[in-house]
Amino acid sequence: MIEPAAAHTVSIEAEINGRRVRAAVPTHRTLLDFLREDLALTAAKRACDVQVCGACTVLVDGLPVSACTFLAFEINGRTVETCEGLAREGVLHPIQQAFVDAGALQCGYCTPGMIMITKALLADHPRPSVEEIKAYLHGNICRCTGYKKILDAVLAAAEAAGDQKEGAVS
Amino acid sequence: MLQPFHLHEPATPAEASGILERLGDDARVYAGGTELLLAMKQGLLRYGHLINIKRMGLDAIAFDEAAGRLHLGATATHRAVERSEVIARRYPMLVAMERHLANVRVRAVGTVGGNLSFAEPHSDLATVLLLYGATASVGGASGRRTVTIGELLVDAYTTALAQDELLLGIDVPALPRGAGADYRKFAFFERPSVGVGAVLVPSADGAAVGEARVAVGCVGPVPRRVPEAEAVLAGTPFRGGGFERAAERAAEAVHRACDPADDLYGSADYKRHLARVFTGRALDAARERVLGGGWG
């Protein structure tokens, strides 16, 4: 007979920010709780809890998801990226640096989500138009900075990534 | 807060049907979860068992050129539909709608089948599929059957699916050559509060409306076609003042056919007004597309 606790638990193995993670997660554990409570990865934030604000945005196999309404067991066999995984040896990722340079944050609560949705945007559209940026970022809400500087930061990040790629080719 | 549940991950629809039949109301099919998990988090729904149907290869998107028909597997995501080249070419109204559905995160996870099975009255997808004359393929313990979208959606949050049945996929006939189509909605943030669509199929000589389809969604428990509006448009020449007058009468018919509720997104009167205005705009856009050579 199956133990009641085991019946509600799933064994998962996933790559989170480049690290292999094995865990037994309750079926109803959300990815946001798993990241924040179990792994102490607190960049993804809880705000609206209904998938409309974007503060909990993380990437699963490169695609943006709302971790607040995404079950943790679904990451089994997949890769997860959170904002913690972006900097390398103390050097900020170009998207993070662009947000700092543009002053695209104030309280910072929405910023990890903004940065992860920007990463998803640039994967789909390396040279995004302003319309494409708006199409991706309209689902991420900022309540203090205003969106002008965030838009500037995303454009600058796209340019920086483009320069890097062109530099690598030549 | 979500409550613990038993997770089932069947390999085939038949296996899923068996579980549904055995567990009854305590089990629910789970795909993207973008609507179901929200309702469960808020305590509006509670299930002891969720049946994950994403492990049975139901996510195919295929266009049958000879039959002029698109198949969308139940677990195809909105993102996959939005980014499919063949859908963009042959079903531009569907892609245009998908590009404005919720947000990129929801589209990456939410599925076509989940959207229809949840039967939320505020569904853009259901209204658009109604316009295309799509059908749903349904599987259960006693076999498969096909129903129209209109038959599938019985009431708010209620489908024609029996206890042991699950949605397997949707078949969407392409619009006839030369047809023009348009869907538009009024939304606060991401939630549509009025959705109106129109399809105009030209007559054999191309000068008049051969067939008109008008559908309205979000302003009643289920989206619906509006035959009274369709009837006044049929036979109307595309050029000349006659079209404008017919479009106005069609918009009036839609206004009368709406049954909206007062809510945070607007009063019933306001939504009825918007439905009329948006019907006029959708018909104008559809007409422009017919005159431009067709855009289905």
C-alpha cells in the first residue's frame, strides 16, 4: 500500500541555474514556493499570484512562465533559469547591466521578472522593435519606475547583445 | 493555497478515461493549468486527483492541405499556435487573436484544449473557433465522437464532456478562398470583456457577401453566432452604401443578442454598446480584407 505522503509527492530532477537539483516535491508545490522556500532562490517574487504581474517570471526550457501558477513537478527533466543564474563570477549579465545603466528600477521588486522576460524576448527577437518589446513586457507590471527607462534598458540590452555577437563573429 | 492531490500521468487517452470514470467528480484533467490552478488556489475548485494529459502526444499541430483543415491537439500551447507558420498563412485571424491572448507567460503554458474545456465565458479562442466552424474531437470509455464548438460549450464553466470524456483536439476548416475575417475585443489589462468577430465570404462573382458569419463572446455564458446579424448581411454588395446600412443593422442585431452582466469590467449597457460598435468595426475590417484579396 502506498503511504499517503508518498502518494502526494513526486521525485524530480532538474537543472536550475546550471546546477543539478534532485528533490521530492509535493504535487501541489508551486515552482515559486519550491524556488523561494526550498532552494532559497528569492529573486522571483510573489505579488499578484494570478499570472498577471510578472514578478515571478522564470524561464523553463527557455520559455517564460509565471512560477506562482506553475507546479514544481513540471520541471522534472527540464532546465530552469532564475535571475540568480545570470551573473557570472560577479559580472552582471548584459541585461542586468543595462537595467542598472538606464536606472530602470526603483524599489526593484518587479526587476527580476522584467529581466527574465527580457531574456525570453531577446531569445525570440534578438533585435526587437518597440512593438515587440511591448508585446512581451505588457504582462510585467512596475508600480514605481515607470516604463520609459525599462524600455530604454531593454533596447540597450538588445544592442549590447547584438554587438557582442557581431564581435564574436569578426 | 493549493491542497495536496494525487497526480496521474496516463500514457493514452483511454487510460485517462478509465481514471475519470473510476474517480468521478474528484478527478479533473490537467493540461497547462493556467485557469484550473488559479481556481484551485482560490479554493473555488478542489480535486483529490489531477490527470496530467501532457504525456500522451496530444500536442500536434497539422494542416491537411487537401482537406483544407487544421488540426490542433488538445495540449498544443497558445504559443505554438501563435508561432506556427502554416497557421499564420492560412488562419491569420486565429494568430492575430493568439498574439493578444493574456500574456507571453500564459501563452507559453496554457493550452487550446484547456481553454475550451474550462469553458470560461471570457475566452477569445472559443469565439474565434466558432467563426471558423471548428469541431472538437472527444474521447471517452465508449469511443470517440465529434461535436461542434457550439455543442461543446453548454454554459459558463460547463461543457458537453461526459464524466469519462476528455477533449483530444480541434479541427478547424480553412475559410473559403477570398474570405475576409476580423476579431476584435475590448479588454481591461488582459481580460476580454467584449469580443466580436466577423467573417465575410464573397459570392461567386466576388461583388457581394455570399456568406456572413458574426459571433460575439464574453457577453453571455457562452460565445454565440448571431444568425439575425448574418441574415441581414447576406447578398449585400461590398461596394456602395448598402454595405454600411447592412452593417449597422447587423450591429443592432448583435446589440440585441448580447446578454452581458454588470461587473468590474463594465456595466451591461456599456458592454452591449461596445458589442455594437465593435461589430461595425469588425465588419468594416473584414470587408476591407475581402476587397484586398482575402484574409481569413
